[in-house]
Amino acid sequence: MPDSKKAHPNGWDKSKLVSRYVTEGAKSAPHRSYYYAMGMTEEQIHQPLVGVATCWNEAAPCNIALSRQAQAVKKGVDAAGATPREFTTITVTDGIAMGHEGMRSSLVSREVIADSVELTMRGHCYDALVGLAGCDKSLPGMMMVMLRLNVPSVFMYGGTILPGRYKGKDVDVVNVFEAVGQHATGAMSDEELHELECVACPSAGACGGQFTANTMACVSEAIGLALPNSAGAPAPYESRDEYAKASGEAVVRLIKNGGPLPRDIVTRRSLENAAAIVAATGGSTNAALHLPAMAHEAGIDFNLFDVADIFKKTPYIANLRPGGKYVAKDLYDVGGVGVVLKELLDNGYIHGDCITVTGKTIAENLEGITLPEDQDVVFPVKAPIYPTGGVVGLKGNLAPEGAIVKIAGLDELVFEGPARVFDGEDACFEAVQNRDYKDGDVLVIRYEGAKGGPGMREMLSTTAALYGQGTGGKVALITDGRFSGGTRGFCIGHVGPEAAVGGPIGLLKDGDIIRIDANEGTMDVKLTDAEFAQRQKEWKPRKTNYNSGALYKYAQLVGPARDGAVTHPGAKEETHTFVNL
């Protein structure tokens, strides 16, 4: 009978691996009988067990290639001498969930993904994890659970979609959302809208611009949890399978070497690197939720303001949509994420000494990379698109706990106007569809926060409709909800405290004058402290329609957006880690 304290013929000593609980000694005979039932050999049973977790589903093109890539990961794990065990978890795809009640499920799915992978890993005593994700919340969810478990882990992005073509131009799904606004004004016919929707998304892969999926894919490399250049190739490219196989081999090396483990990799300095790549690429404002949530899993204090400080210091150099003109495939064609990282490294904007899953530092991983000439996808730091990051943090009497705005592509960074207040996105979207607003208005969408929504909905349908109507630069929009990475315009999200807990945004009335200054990082309403105090006395909490089920549970647990909208105490309250049970 195999003994966990002795090395097996295959060279593995499982005395310190959690899989010993289900593979070694007489007590594990019932467990082994299950493995034999699935055709596993004795050798496979006594090797480390590697969880290969995917977010594959048939909901959207973002996830459809993940099952194929998982098979390549498994080949890599097997070739390196460990045993892969594939499992799947959920994804809620924002492009499908957008613009209706389904969007309340999106941010909640991040926690469910992390929780479900944790439970699968714990329940089956897997020794290591390769996580494959393809859509907005699945990327941070998968990286969060790696930090939570702190087992040898490698992250793998499923890849971006190829751009569509319409009337001689590259297009993506955001063009379709904006076309809905054009259609509403009569500027686009039924036939044209149908033609566009049929060609905008021509392949597997996540939305092509620097929206949340591609933003967090860049983060996976910058923070060190993914292999260099693994985030770049579009989903249909066969080269992704090579990166997948390499990711499987890499995780086995991490087991053999005893690390580096996720919490060795994700430090304060590597989180700053991650924030820098978001700023440099004009990435999604959602990163200001996801980076604090990842930090929380590692027991690191790193909130929205910390993220914003890095944004403020980092030049915007990648000419990517929605603020620029290119998509992720174009970045890959000029060298990928590594080109941006090397330009930042060479000019002192990221820390080169941070360790990565390769066992090397990020500086070592970037050796030999140069900024290509004769291209306008990635600009030199010395001649940036904009001198400070594409995303800016805001604070003021309307947002004591902060707010966030993407300034990439904006011509004006100051806006002042009267509030037009809506309790929920649906009411605002209806007003926009009916052109029931004026140039210069500040549209306020409240009671869409993490707790009060619940679920912190994205507002792409509304913001895209504004752009489709040609008014995207003539109004501002603020919300305690979120924006899609595809949102453009003067749109401020994550306003905290949210309306549901009595935050200032919940006290606004039509006509209140709001001033937003992205140069100074401020957002204020012209009300006195006395006026605020009186309104606070008059304010009453609102009930939602979600008084049972998953959204109810989430609303009871979720914390403020400033700290990542997390639902548990995190690493600071741990008394053990998974591997030390």
C-alpha cells in the first residue's frame, strides 16, 4: 500500500501535498476506487492532482474556446508528470446580461466563481490550479481564488475575439450597442442595424477592445500570475493551445519547486504594476473593483484610492478602444502586453523585481523586448497619448468613499451642470431613448450599487445610446453602479457610499449643481453641510425586489466598492491556508 511519507516510483513525495488525503494509505482505498472507476492508473493516482478549472459555457463567444484550451492544459500537466482533473464553473457574460435585470448577476458571479472553485479544490484535495477564464468577471474571480487558496497556480486567458468588418471599418460589440442609439434617432435603419449585428462578432473570444476582459488579461501578465505573452493571441489562434500546454507544464514546475505561490507573486508592488498596465492601456474602470478584491484575498490593503494614485502617475500609451482606435489583436500584432510593460519598465513606471509564475522576475521575463517602430498602437512614454493614466479616481462631498472615471478619449476633463436624478438605470435609459434630457445635464443613476442594486449593474446600454444619439460628449453621467469597459464619455461610476446606505448620491435632487474635475480628481455638489444634514434626516432606505436567493445573500454580505465589493473577511482573518490543513 503506498505510503505518503515515501517517494513513489514516479519521484513524487506526497507527504506535504493535500491530495495525500484522497490517494495515500489504507484509509484512502474508497477514494481510490472512484479514481479507478474513471480509468485512472495507479501512477496517475499517486501523482499530484492538478485542478484545471474553466469557465466554459455556451452563453457567449468569450467562453466557447475554453474547453479546447483546457485539453491542451491537461496535456501539459500530464507531460510534466502530474494528473489533471478538469472541472467547470459558471460565467455570467456581460454582453448578454447588459441592459436588463440579468446584469445584477454579473458582479455577483465573480464571487460565485471564486467560491465554487475554492469548494471544488477543497472538496477534492487538488494540489494545484490552472484557471482558464474568458469573460469580464471570470478573470478576477479565477485570480482571486488562486490567492485565497495559495496553491501553485497559473492563470490562462481564453483570448480576445477577432474584429468584425462593417463598411470597410473594424467593429466590435460596442459599435452595436452604440448603433442602438443611432437607430432610436432614425440615423440607422433596421436593415443597417441587422447587417452590423451579423458581422460585429466573427469568432470565439472576449470583446475586442480594452474593455474589462482584455484589461484583466493584461493584469494577469503584469501581476505575474500568467505566463508572458499568454494574454495576447486571439481565441481562434492555435498558438493559444501552445500557451495552454505551457501553462500546464508551468504549474507542475511550481509544485516541484514549492512555488512561487500566488501570495509570493501578488504583493503591494505587483498590484501597483497591475494598476499601471490598466492606466497605460486606458483599461476598464472595473479594474478599480477587481484589484482591491484580489489584494483582499492576499491580506493586502489596496483600495480604490491606491489604484487611483497609480493611475495618476502613469502615462496613457496604448491606443486601444474605446478611447483609442485599435483592438487587442492589434496590440498582439505589435508584440503584445510585454511591449507595454517593457516601455513602462524602461521608464521607471513598474517594479521590475516582482517574481512571476515563471520563477523569474518581470524584468527578466521582459528581456529582449523592444518597442516596435512605424506603428501607432503603443506610444513611447516620452510621447504619450496623454501624460496621466486613462482612468482617474475622484473624491469630494458627493463621493467621500471615491469614484472612478475613464478619461481616455475625452477632450474636456471638467464638467458642471444640473442633476437629472433617476432611481435605477431603467428609468434613465427610457429618458435617453425618448431624448428626455438636455445638453449640459448630469444624469444621476442611483440605487444601483453593490448592496442597493443589488449587484452593481453596468450602464453600457445607456452610455452607448447617448453616443449613438451624438450627445456622449455633451452630458455627464454618474452612478453608484458600474460601467462597462466599453463605456466612453464623461461617465463616473463606483460613487461611494452608495445610495442604499444613505450616501450623498442618494440625497441629490433634480437641479442640484454638480461639478466634476478630472484634472483635480474631485466631484462635488454645490450644497452646504446644513442642506446635506437636512436631507439626511428626510432620507429613508429603499427596499429592493430581491429578498431571497443569491442576490439577497450577496446584498447582506457585500462591502463598499472602494474596497472591491468583497463578501468575506479575507486573508487577514485566516487561521490557516488550504495547503496547511
